[in-house]
Amino acid sequence: MYLKKLKIGNVELDNNIILAPMAGITDLPFRKLCKENGCGLVETEMVSAKAIYYNDEKTLKMLNMYGEKRPVSIQIFGNAPEIMAEAVKKLNGRSEIIDINMGCPAPKVVKNGEGSKLLLDLDLVERIVRKVTEVSKVPVTVKIRKGWDNDNIVAVEAAKVIEKSGASAITIHGRTRSEFYSGKADWNIIKQVKENVNIPVIGNGDIIDEKTAEEMFKITNVDGIMIGRATLGNPWIFKHIISYLHDGKIIEKESNIEKLETIKRHFNMLLEEKGEYTAVREIRKHVAWYVKNMKESSKFKCLINKAESKEEFFYILEKFFNEYI
């Protein structure tokens, strides 16, 4: 009933369960793991349109999609319509969808008038979406929040502007910028956005498992859902939600053996993608999420955070998991 193919512009997704873009998280290895578990669409980490415009090498490396199952969406951020349009011209042909970030609450982003700060200037929102859609050869989507703060709840108005300006879909996170990720996401505002536009609406915020995924669909009538923080250390969440929405079955959680094998694969992909020095350091946060709630995980995390080489990492990892397998 809720699980279905989703068409965004001329791009048809296998299903409507989507991975949220997350800085420092949704790189190529993590996206691959989520895709393997059935995710209908993955998004890159948010990249600066200005950095793309100036051919910043580090930023371009973040857009590596080698060997990745399609479709993929590239998420960009910025506040200058012309620069964003020029950046998108450079990105044409790289991905199946371009997503514009108008929801990021990070201080370093909003201080430049980017991310969720754009929700305070809907004229600028309109100019950005219009300019980008004019030059993009693929569908353009926009991710927004409920508003800037409780005095500026603009999601419905912003969604109408975004649709009118040529976007093919909208994702809405049910919190204001001032809330960051605290409190409870407002699913009613997501429902209102869905009722006021004709393009697909994707709901985001507080989806943590099979039941909350179903509830989001039931309450808001959205066309798709996007999952962010609940995927940390849990790329299998897509498989579980898809199974439940398909036939009502809650499948068994992953065993410790499966967790160990996934961590190893994740680390090996990071090694291939970023080299040993970076991979050893980046896997630390992922491991902390993978082993959350396991006995002695705090002690293990302290040890793994001191690992300086792949040999050390594998030794500490195997030693820890051998006690639980």
C-alpha cells in the first residue's frame, strides 16, 4: 500500500525509501551499503556550489560514484543563483537528480546565508530554483525544513514557490532550524505540504524503524520517506522497512557475525576509496554506531579510536567480536 515505485521527473525509483544526505557520512562506501539493502535513492554528502564552480579538487572527489548502482542524487548548497546554475552545468551528466539544500541547520552554513537560512527569503528561493532548473539536464529536487523558527513557519509557502519554480519533488524535515534535531518532528506540517503541492513530497524526521516508517506514510500521505540518523551503524534499516511495508513482516535483526562482516566490508571500501590514513580515522565513528548497545562497547571504542593502521584496526575488531560470536 505504501511501498511503491516513485517517479521524480523522468527518473523512476525502484521504491520510495530514500537515504538522506549527511555530511561526513553518505560517501561512496556508505551509499553502496545502503543500496545493497534496498534503498531506492541515495544522495551524496552536501557539496558547495561555489566549490564546484571553482573546480575545487577536494569537493569533486566527494562526488566519486565509481561502481555505484544508479540512480544517485547530488546535493548542492549555496545562495547565489548564478553560481549555483553554473555549478549545475558542470555537474550535468554526473547524476540522475540534483538536490538543492535549503534545510541544513549547521552554523557554518547558515552564517553565509545558505541552507535553512534561505527559508527567510522566499524570493531568493524562487530565483535559485528557477535558475538551477533552467540549466539542469536532470530533475531538480529541494530539501527544506518546517521554517527558520516558530515565528517563521514557511514550509507550505516555500513548497508552493519551489513547485512553481520548476522543481520535480520536495523533501521536508519536520523541524525548524532553531530546533536543529531536538524535540519531536512535526509530521502535521509535512501533511500540509503534501496537501498543497502536486509534485512528489518526501517526509523526513523521526523515522527510526518499520513502525515509524509506516506511521509517516499513514499520517502525512507522503509519496516517499527519507531516513537519516537512523541509518547510522544500521544500513540494514532499508531492508527491514521494505519487508515490513511489503508484507507486514518484521525480519530478524542482524547477528553479530553479520555486523562484523559489514564493518569489515565498510572499512575495506573506505581503504580503497580514501587510503589507509583517512580510512582508519573515518571508520571510528561508524564502528561506534555499529556496536552501540553491545556489551563492553565503551571500552572497545576507546581501543579502536587509538588504532593507527589497518592491521591494528582488524586485530582490535576481531578480538572484540570473538567474545560475542
